[in-house]
Amino acid sequence: MKTDSRHPARLKSLELQGYKSFAVKTRFDFADTITAVVGPNGSGKSNIADAIRWVLGEQSYRSLRARKTEDMIFAGSQGRSRAGMAAATITFDNSDGWLPIDFAEVSVGRRAHRDGQNEYLLNGQRVRLRDIQDLLGSSGLAERSYTIVGQGLVDSVLSLKAEERSKLFEEAAGITVHRIRRDESIRRLEKTRLNLDRVKDILAEIRPRLRSLERQAEQAAAHDSVLEDLRQALEQWYGHHWYLLQDELKTAREVAETAARGRDDLHRESESATRLLGEASQRVNELRDRRQVVARDAKEAATSRETLTRDLAVAEQRLVWLQDEERSFDGEIVGLETAKADVGERLVLAKKETLEKAKGQSLPGFIQARSEAQADQERSKLADQIEALDSQVLRLSQERASFEARLEIGSKAALDSDQFAQRMREAADRGALPGLIGDLGPNFKVKANFETAILAVLDGFDRGVVFKDDSRVDSALDWLTGEHPSGRLGLLPLTRSRRLPPLQVPGDPDCLGCAADFVTASQEYDSAIQLLLGRTLVVRERKTAKRLLEGLPLDARVVTLSGEVFYPAGQVLVSSNGKSLDNPDRMRAQLEQLDGRITQLKHERAEIFEQRERLESEVRAGLSGEVVKASQAKVNSLEEQFHSYAGRLAEMRSQLVRNNEEQRRTREGTEQIRERLEHDSTHSSAAITELENLEAGLTRADEQRSEILVSETANREARRQAEDLYTSTQIKSARLKQQSVEMERRVQEDFGLVSYEGGEGQEPLPLENLVAHLERIDIVPEGLEKQVDKLRRKLRRMGSINPAARREYEEVNERHSFLSEQIEDMNQAQVHLKQVISELDEQMASQFQITFEAVSATFEAYFVRLFGGGAAKLSMLQVEGSDRSGIEIEVRLPGRRARGLAMLSGGERSLTAVALIFALLKVSPTPFCVLDEVDAMLDESNVLRFGEILRELSEDTQFLVITHNRQTIQEAEVLYGISLGKDKASEVISLRLDQAAEKMAA
């Protein structure tokens, strides 16, 4: 196996992506000598040869084993989607400048899209197919068909006709370019001959006409001489009379123009005054209308201010009454608490007294007294429980009242937000807000125990509206500018979340994870959740949050389960009482929980009352004697008073809570009334100021309109005088104009006598040009009119002439001279083209003969080596009706008589074709050569000889061999294995055989 190359590698690498079976990007780096590609049938290894042929500019789908462009693109499979385009790029080593381009490395690429479009790339830049062909054609790659040798070429080498087979030898001899030049020269020679015949015909046609035009041109010259004399005479006569009339007409026109300008100036002044009068009247009307509107607004503001003042007084009075009632409640609560305490002390003393009286009884009485003491302890315990339950009910009632107040505010804000969002959805349905996806609130759910933390971070965005991107949010903001909706609403662009990097969750045991992980949302709203919560960590307690903040980026946050939000810059956001924001839905749920808890506590209180009643019944049943009964009656009375005070105390405290809440609402209402009152006062002051300004402006506008009316009256009189002046000047100007027209008519009549008489083509003298160029003549010579008459008669005698004769004669004469020169040039071109064709024929014949003899000798030698004997011969035949020589192949196998190619077996034909292709490569090497399963029909012994010759040829030619044969693989320096994956895409593995051998030897 040969590894030392004596020539630079031309083909460095091949990259494929989406081409046929190569779905993913695949790169092949080629060895300097021989690179082998192996793989089972259907694995896609022959697609490599097709890709090289495709990149080099092949346009035949049949040669590329396809029917259309889409067949070049990976079609997809169950395990892999289809590719959008096919791309292939070949990289050449151009360090020795074998390609005519100033780059040490040249990459040639081609792309195909599913719509049939193809792109060609040179060093990454888009170029034309012709540019690729010109670049490769200069190196021989484009003209040698044996650069890529497949089974088709091997079979056709022997099947071609003799004259068709000679094309291979012409490619090897490098005379394809000469033949193209020869064919082009023959076509040019034929085209020159046809042009020469046509030019000679044209000359024969124009010679008679040239002589006729020459005579007509002489007549026209004599006519022009007489005409010029007449023109000069007329110019003198009219130069005198015309300017006399023009001077007078000019004076009249100047007077008329002056009058017209004065009239027009007065008209413009009148129009300006009319416009100003209209504007002044419109301004007066506008000011009056505005004055009415402002006066009405001022009156409404005053009425509103009076109403608000009354409302404010009522609210303040109501607030004073509530404060008095609060103080009354406070005093009554203190009195009830004192009375309750007094009754409680008396109740304890009464119970002790009853117990002492019971001790004086008999042993049963003693036992009963002891039971009474136990019952008293139980009764005291139940009373403490009742008081504790009353305190809990009172506290929960106060908390419920606070929740009701917050719910009222939150419900209003939520209603505003919902109406806000509903208006945006309606606008989106009308097409005014494209890109709106929907509301976030109904489309996400928070895991249990995380509601407080998540809602604290969302900060109102839980009721936000989701849009596709930033531009849609900008459109929504523009829409909001014109709508002025009430409420507060978050706008969320989905595209923003795709630009946020994921937040790394630290491995702290107290860090529960990313906030977005504790929220589930529908797929289209997941990006919005990531935008709001993707950069937030959830921890158990505050100290963990402070510890984690040190390593977080500035845009991250940490929230505790109690709802405290910490920022890296030091800010802390705390919700009220550690609870979530006043979301009405969640507050209603909490309110239901409070109601349930209050109901439960009342039920427990009722049960304790029942226990105490049973205990009292048992004690009463055990007491005897009138004294004990009387003491017990006192105890019962005190207990009723104690419970009565406790109930009234609870009721008073509840009333106090309601009073405080009503005071809060009254204060808020008072503030709102004051704000509205201040706004109405400001508005009323502004309206009064504007009303004063309008009155002043209205006075000025009336004065301005009066001034304009006076000015318009004076202008009307001046305009009448200017109109009279203009009319008189117009009459005078019209009379002078009539005289000028009469002079022009006389000129036309006089010049009409000078025009050509009879015949077609007569033209009058150019009167306008003549008058425009007349020179002023103060005195005319005597006899001028007689001279004019004499010249007119002479023109009539000359008759009609062709005024364009001289121009036509010059054009035809110039064309005759040009065509004569063209005939001479084409005669010389014919001689030159015949000489070029003769030289090319001699050069092609010489090069073809030299190449044929070299290939013939090499073919015979390779045939003998490949077959181990025998003989082969190439001979040239002259083909009738063709300028090419045919190439015949004669072979004699070892131990056999000479026989025709048709009698050879498949393996013998392949080996013979290989010998001929190797002979062509030996005599005229290509920069590289691709052999696609050329050795498929060869047996083992022939493959050994095939490999020997291949190794020899690799000294001058870089080979890429696609093969199944193990013996051929051993000749390679680099081996690529191709297999078909489960997804029907080709997979590649590579191996450098020299390195593998060294590892095995080690």
C-alpha cells in the first residue's frame, strides 16, 4: 500500500447535506493517492460519485440517476423528516495554481431546492453555471468524460461505434478545445460567405438609383440658388415694413399690459379682502359658538361644585356622627367590660357561699357539696372556653369585615380589568389588534401551597393579556392611547421569553426550584409563564433567599413561601400580612373559609353551652334544702347577667368594627369628593378665564370685520376705474393687432408666389423662421420689387424638383462606399478563416496521432498484464461522411484465437474496458478520478493485477474508488464505510489504513 505521493492532492474534501440519502451534514477528506468507499448495496455509496458529477455541473438527470431536481433531496422517512434542500461542496487544493484563480484553496458548491431552483457557489459566493464550467474547463475536468468512471462508461467503452469511441482519444489528446474552435471557424466562414453574397446583391440594386439621385441633386442645387436670391430680396423689403408695424404694435401692447396689470392687482386685492372678510366672519361665529360652549361648561361646573359641596358637608357630618358613635361604643364597651367583671366576681363569691352552706349538711350533703365543688370547677372551665371562643369569633368577624372591604375594592379593580380585557378582545375580533392570543388568568393553575409565593411575583400579571410579539404590544399601546380605558392590565409578548436564558437552579436543599415549575399552563401560554416566572427561585424562608441572592444575575428574583420577593440589588417586595394580592376570586375563597371557621366556632360554643346546662341540671338535682336552693338561685341569676354582658359586649365590638369600616369608606368618599371638587374648581376657573378671553377676541374680530368692509368699498370704486382703462386699451390693442394680421396675410400671399408650382413635394417658404430672423431695414434700395418679380418667374420656369435629392444622394453614396469596404473585409476574413481551419486540422491530427500511438501501446501492455498474456491492438479507420477517424479494438485472449468483442464474457469485457481506461489515464492523467464499482465483474486474480496498476497510476492521479472488493480496499490509504441507518439515512465511518496497520503492529 502506497502512502508517499509525488503529486499534490487535487481533491481535498467533499461535504454533503440533504443530498439523496445523506440527510445530515457529512464530510469526506480524501487521501493524496487512493481513497476507498465501501458499503452494502443500497447504502448510498454511489451517491458520492453522483454528488461529485453534480457539483461539476452535470445537467443530465439520467447521468445523475434521477428524474427531477427533487430526487436529489433527502425524501425523509418514518424516523427523520425530509430535507428542504440538497447541498454539496467540493474543496480543491490549488496551491500549485492548476486552476486559473488566485486562491490556494477553491471550493465549488451546488444547491438544489424543492421548487427546482439550483444555485452554484464559488468560494461561498453565488455564481453562474457558465463561470463554473469556464473555471473547470481550463483544467481539463470539464472535457474528460473518464474523470468519473462508472459501470455505464465501462460497458459503453466497448459498445460505442468506432467514430464515437474516438471522442475518448480526443479528450485524452486535449484537442476538444481545438475542435470547438474549428467548428466555430467553419460556422463563421459560412456566415461570412452568406453575408458577402447579400452585400453584392445590395450593391447591384443601389448603383442605378445612385446615378439618378446625382442628376436630381444638381437640379436642386440650381433651384436653391435662385430661391436664396429671392429670400434675400424679400428679407430686405419686409425687414423695412414689418418692423415699422411691430414698433407701433409693441407700444399698443405695453399700454394694454399696464392696464391689465392694474386691473388684476385690484381684482387680487378684492379677492383678498373678500377672503379676509369671510375668515373674520367665520372667526366671529366660531368665537360666539365657543363662548356658548364655555359658558355652558362654566355653569355646569358651578352646579357640580355646589352639589359636591353639599355632598362633602353631608359626608363630613356623617363622619363626625360615626366618630361620636365610635366614642359612644368605646364608652359602652368599657362599661360593659367593668359590669361583666363585677358580675364575674360576684358570681365567684356566690358559688363559694353556696358551697359553704352546703358543707353544714349531713354526710350525703357533704358528698353532694364535694360534687358541687367539682361541678363548679367544670363550670369555670366551660366559661373560660366560651370566652375564648367568643374572642376567636370576634377576631374572625373583624378579619371578615376587612376582607369584605378589600373585596369591594378588588372586585371593582377586577371588573375594570375584565372590562378592559374584554374591550381589547372585541378590538382583536374586529381586526384592530392583530396578534392577541387571549387572557392568561383562566389558562394557568398553581400547585397547592405555592399560591402566595406565585401571586406575589406575578404582581397583577395573573390577569394579563398575551400577544404574539413586541410589535403587537406596541399596536395595543397605540390603541389604548385613543381608547382611555379604566383599570389596570398587563400586556405580555411571547417572543420576549425566547430571548431569556434559562435560570440555573442551585443545589440548596431549601431552594424548592424555579417558580415556573410550580405552574401548569396550556401550551400556547407556556412562553408567557416562562417570561413572568422563568427567572425566579422559590425558597422556604427568608435567610435562604438572602444567601442565594449573592450568586444570581441582576434580572433574577427569589420569593419565599410567605410571599416576600427579594431582588439582587437589595429591593424587597412584601404583600400585606404576607398574603397574596387582592385577587377577587381568591379573596372570595378566603372569605368563604372565614365564614366556615366562624360557623364552626359558633357550633363549638353552642355545644359547650349545652354541656354547662347539663352540668347545672345535675347540680340542681343534687342540692337540697331551702338555704342551698336560695344560694343556687342567686348563682343562676348572676350567671345570666354575666352571659348577657358577654353577648352585649360581643355585639358592641362587632358594631364598632362595622363603624370603623364605614368611617374608612366615608373618608375615602370624602377624599374623592374633595378631588372632584378641586378638579371642578380648576375647570370652572379655566372656563371663566377662557370666557373672558373669548369676549375680548370677539370684540377684536368685530372691529377687524368692520375695517375690511370699509376697505372693500374703496377697492370696488378703484376697480371700476381700472376696468374702464383696461377696456379702452384693449380696443386700441385690438385695432393694432388687426393691422398686424393684415400685414401677415400680405406676407403669406407674397411668399405664396415664391412656392413651387405643380407636382408633389412642393413646400412654401418658412414664413415664421423668416420673420423671426428679419433684420431691421430703415431704407430699401430702388427696384427691389421688380427684382422680386423677376426671381419668382424664374422659379416657375424651373418647375418641380426633389428637395431631398442631395440628402438622399449623400446617404446612398455613403452606403455604397461602406458596402464596398465590407466586401473587401469579408474577402480577407474568408482567407483568414480558411487558414485557421487548415492549421487546426493539422494540429488536431498531429496531437491525435501522438496520443493514439501512446494509448495503443499502453493499452496493449495493460491488456497483457491484466489478462496474464494474450494480445490487444487499436487501429484507426476512416469513417465515411465524418471528419473523425474511427477506433477499432482487436483482442486475443491467452490461449485463444482472435475473436470479436461481442464474443467476450462480461468479466472479459470489463477487464478490457479497464485496460483501455487505465491506458487513457496513463497517457493523459486527470487531476483526480472516481471509479464507481469498476472492479465489480473481476475475479480475485484480476483484482490483484487491477490493484497493482491502480497503485502505479495513483502516483500521477488521485483516485476515489467505490468498491465491494477486499483486495481493492487494501490499496487505499483512507477507507470510508457507508451504511443505511434505521431512519433510511446514510451513515459514515472513516479509517486511515496506515494508522490502523501501525496500531496492529504495535
